[in-house]
Amino acid sequence: MSLGRSAFLAISGTLLCAAQLGAQPVSEMQGDLELVWGDAAPDDAVRGPRLIGNLVMDDGQRVAVDVASARIAAGDLYSLQGRRIRMQAASAALSRVGDVAPLRAEAIVSAAPGQIAAAVTGSQPWVTIACRFAGNASEPKDLNYFQTMLSNNKGRLDDYWRTVSYGKVNVAGSAAYGWFSLPHPRSYYLTVSGPADLNKLFADCTAAADSTVNFSTFIGINQMFNDDLDGYAWGGNRYATLDGKTGSWRVTWEPPWGYQHEAPLAHEMGHGFGLPHANNSDNDSDPYDNPWDVMSDAWDNAISDATFGTQPKHINAYHRDKLGWVDAARKLTISAAGTYANLQLDATELAASTNLQMIVVTLPGAPSSHYYVIEARRAGVAGDVYDYDLAGSAVIVHEVDTTRQEPAWSVDAQSPPADVANDAGSMFKSGETWTASNGALGVTVTAASSDGFVVSVSRAEDDLIFRSSF
């Protein structure tokens, strides 16, 4: 992770001039981008997901960003999490700085379009700091529990991140401290409208731990609280200076239900690593209905551990590739018309595979931000503590659009798509063929193999105008 004020990151975006906008002349702001996701408890049918965006200025001021407009302006906003950007907005909007209305982005620009975010690799140690609210002496878990949770034991989070990254990332060196006493009761950290004040929680929890913890030796900070926050667990990044180290930290804010199970903690740490939610293709407002990815449905089709609760599943191939974990030899990009027959597609969890594990198919007439990803997944493999309870062994297809709130949606052959993508329509097995809208893409599963499946992929001619099926 890059710390300090790095050179501007590149991203292409369409700048609308003031005449087109019918607004004031465009003005520019510079700062570091914070993105923080809020995830409700699994039994909460009322609260939906939340996403907070802030531009952190050089003087430390946080300016709220309208994430929906910023996604369109950036093309791939999530790749800029924790990075320095230049954002252009109508100057009329700038007067709202500090108000409740977020700043709308007209363009996010920098000097070298086309550059992508750096891969997340190497040692990524997290410090766990357990903080209790004033007037509440409970300590739901002891330090040994937290320390073991991030260890390299089979099923624990250091082993998990090594496994899903093909050994490219580890959280070795993680440590746990606490319990520390916060200066205020829980009510102090809730805003009038109910959401937790993440700024106050972060400031007070890290301050309480500061005399014990040398934060400069860590990349991420897990904050474990001894009571519910606002119905959410939170994860993302935070720009701060701690123990002389200034930059973007990977951060989680966890209520007890968020660390009494490993899966939600892995989900929030995933947000800290820069991963958004995944989704299925039922086109509703619920992003937690794709059980092929811990970054969507962390709870279903997952095994349970007597001590550490629901276990995390693997992440999808698009998310692996986003973080730079898919080697070129494991990935095939199809960008020309034709039929690509008898491709050996190994299951994505196989770290030692020498075959393909990810097939990317661009679409004729579609922008570069819109494409498909094909992968294989296996269930019931002895010794696999992460994907063992998946709905089945199958080829899974995700439609990716990086301008969407959840870029990767698992496709479903049935109409209408199922509410949860653990149905037969989302799993393509031997002898089955799926065809995308307008015949732009066809996927045939020829046979099962010992390590995955054999597939054939057809892509249409470039003169076909692609239209999404969603």
C-alpha cells in the first residue's frame, strides 16, 4: 500500500463542459479518496448496504463525495480507493462542502490515462484493537481469540488470504491488543439520524490504544467494539497519521457479530483491500445474494467452525484479478470473434494449477468497462475449509461492469433469475450451454475434469452491437 502523498493516479473520464451541464464553471479539488462500506447483520431485513465516499484534503478536511456520480466519472472508482485523485465538479456544488449534500463529480482526471492500481501483494499485517464503551465492561472475546483468528492455522485468516491470493498476500505479523476503554458511552458515537460516527470511533479507539500499539508497523486496523454500533459492520480505508506514519490505512469497525464469525470479518477486510460487493443478476437492491463470493453472500453455502463461526468462502476471479493475484498464465482474454474450443479451466482455488483459471471475454460494441469473466468452482473437496459447502461444482459466469455499484454479477440462465444465486441456473455443468444477449457470447461446458471443467467459448463479430441482458 502506498503511504504518503503519491503522484496523481490516472483514470480516464468524460469531462462535461459547463455549457453542457447548464451549471457554473467546473472547479477542481485534490485529495485522497476514502471509501467505506457498511454491511448489516444477516438477520436484518430493514437495513440495506451503505457506501461512504470522502475526499480528504491536504488540511485534513473531509469532503463528502457523491459515490454514484463519481463511479460514472471515474469508470472504475474502486481502483482509486486510498489514492490521490483530482476531481472536477461544478463550482455551484463546491459551496456545499461541509453540508450534508455530497459533492457530485463531473470528472475524475489525472495526468496519465489508462494506468491501473498497483497489485496488493506481500505482507499485510493487521493490528486488532479491542475497545469497550464507557459504562460497558463486557469483553465478548479475549485477546487469544483475536490473535488466533488472524493466525496461519488452517481456516484462520492468514491462511485464508494466502489461499485466495495464491500465496501473494499474507497477514503474518498481525497482533491483538486490548481491551481499551473509550472515553464515552456508545450513545456518544451515534449521530442524530442513527449512523455511527466512524470518525469519532476511529479517533478514540486508536487514541486509547496508542500508548500500547506502534501503529507504524501495521497496514490494517481492525477495531473490535464490545457492543453494537449502528446495526452495521464497516470496512474500507482511512487516511490518517498514526505514530508518525501518514497515509491510507485499511480499516474495519466491527460489532460483536462481526467478529464472532470469521466470514464477516473477512468480508470487511476485503473492503479494506479495496474490494467492492459482488451481486447476482436478479436486479434487486440486495447485493448479498451471490453465495459464490464472500464479498456478497458471506453466510450461505459456508461451513461452520465451533469456535470461529461461519467460515469465509473464496472470492470470484474478477476480484482476484482486481488485486493482481491472477498470473498471466492462468488468464485468457478473448477479444476477437471466433470459437475457442476445449479450454481446460481449473477451479480457482487450485494454487498449483498450470492451466487456465480465468477467462475474460470482451463484448462487441461494449465499452472496455463491460465484459464477462468465466471461472470454475468445486464443492465438497476434502480438506477445503473455504469452498466445501458451495451449492455445487460448476462453471460460474460473472458479467462485469466497473461503473456499477457492484461490478461483478453472477449470471443466471433461468428467467427470471433466482433471488439467491445458488440455483441450477447459476451453475453451468457438463453438456450445458449458456448464451448471452444477442448471441454475443456463448459458453459450453464440454466435460468435467479432475481439477475443473473443459469449456468452449464463442465470441461474436465486432460489428454486433452488444446489449446487456440486465
